[in-house]
Amino acid sequence: MCGIVGYLGKKDSVPIILNGLHRLEYRGYDSAGIAVIGDNGIQHVKNSGNVSELSKLIDDSVLNGSIGIGHTRWATHGEPNNINAHPHFDRTGKIALIHNGIIENYNSIKEVLSNKDFEFKSETDTEVLVQLISEIYYSDGLSFEQAVQSALNQVIGAYGIVACCLDEPNKLVAARHGSPLVIGIGDEEYFVASDASPIVEHTRNVIYLDEGEIVTITKSGHEIRSIIDDNIINKISTEIELSIDEIEKGEFPHHMLKEIHDQIHTITDTMRGRIDPSDGSAHLGGITEQIDRIKNAHRIYITACGTSWHAGLMGKYLIEEYARIPVHVEYASEFR
């Protein structure tokens, strides 16, 4: 599950976003990235690696500003690499987007945009969405939030998104459909995150976006609307009373028990966008590039530890039964 962090305020956004991404590392990820609007326009850094490695790549003299977005990605469409990492940009380089979820009809949208001479650098559904926003924004004369809203009404799937635009630099737009988003309200500053853990050290005053809601955030305030019918939604903020550790564990006494009970959601999230219900086929990010090597494999090794080792044993039985390829499951700490 991807992690999302956004900031708009009066402080340098970079350390706030990086620290927030560290708070979300428990979700698991294979790449990370950050984009910031400042005196140097909109600048970004992203890499296939962890947040600590991302931090080392950042030049503070170039990447600084009081508005920014950050993301940790778990690959769905496309293999884990720098190109597929978030944030993704439109063809002008002025609109940046981070996204948690799956856009199921991205191929049909991509085809329409390709016929309008849009080019795509990555394999992701997220880049398709940001290019769609760009097409609407620069063609229809709408405000940035209206363009985002219009684009979301054309997509099918699950998403939690945060977007920013250099042409409207003092604004963040966030929306939710299927993937949680929390808005933190501070002193002349706002925070956006996948959950409250990156927010609570800055403010305990939050608003939880509900399904089908879009929020426009500026330095003067925020406005929440319905994505579908554009009605204004008045929501009262709530105060978080839990500690960061309690937020991460939820109602459970420890993380292991939480992960056990989360399995129904994590399995559903894992399958979303990867299983085509019309024909039962599976589409896995990064597989296409390695398909010949996989087809020619004579033996498969699964390396894992703990409960992942048990999952590997299940995989061994299934692969050997259906693919007729010998599988060895080894403890990763002992694999040579």
C-alpha cells in the first residue's frame, strides 16, 4: 500500500515530508519520491529505494519550498524503478501527482490521450491520470481543482491522490475514493497523509476525507466538495488523542495482531487492478519485462523470513502443482 504526504504552509516542506514518509514506512514500499514548489519552480527527486536513500539525493539549495508532496510506492503497474516512482508529471512539467490505488480504465484513457499526441514516460496508471488532468486543465479553462475533479469523474477504480500545479502554486488538491486520506490543520499550515501518523506530531486537529470527497487547500483555508455532484460539504475537524504508536497499531495491542486482522484488506488491495474479473487473468507490475526469463526457468527459489516464509511454502505447493516447476523455499538469512 502506497504512502502519501503533502504539506502547504510557511515552513520548508522537505524535512516535514521526508519525516512523514519515514512514518509511513511500515506500509512497505519499493520506491520513493518528493516534489516541491519553490523559488526554483517545481523540482523533484525520486528513486527506487528507501526514504533514507532519497534524502541523500536531495540538494537543499535546489529542492526547497513551502508546498510539497511525497510518496512511497508499492509497484502495481510497471516495475519498481526511478521512472515509475511517484510523483508523476504532465507533459508540461507543471502538474505533479501522487496516487495510492488503481485506475482500472487507464488503458482506454491512455489510448484517447495518445491519439491527441500525449506521450508517456512510465508504465503507470498514475501518469495517465495526471496527463488527463493536464488535458482538461489546459483545454477547458477550468481552475486546477475543477480539472482534477473533472478527470476523477472519468476514471474507474480506487484512489487517494494529492496534486499541485505550478500555474496555481499556493494550492494543494486532494481526493479520496477507496484509499484513506487525512487532512491536518495547523497554524497557517496544512498536512495531507494516508493516515494520521505523519500528522500528529505537527497538529492533532484533523479532518478525515470520506468516500467521493475532494478538498482544495490554500494558505487561507480549505473547501471540501463532492466529486460527483460538486456540492460543498461542511465538516467539523476532530482532535486526535492517540499517540503515534497507538495510531499505527489502531485498536490492537501490537502490530502483529493488527497485521493478522488487516489481511482481508491487504489481500483485496493486492488483487485490485491486478485481476481481470472478465477472464480471470492476472496482470502483475514488472512481469512483462521478465516474462521470457520466467518462462524458461527450470527451478525457482523463494527467499523469505518469518510469516513470509510460510507464504513461500504455500507458493511452492501452488507453483509446483500448476506450473510443474521445482520450487525451493529458503530462509533469506541463510540463503547462499
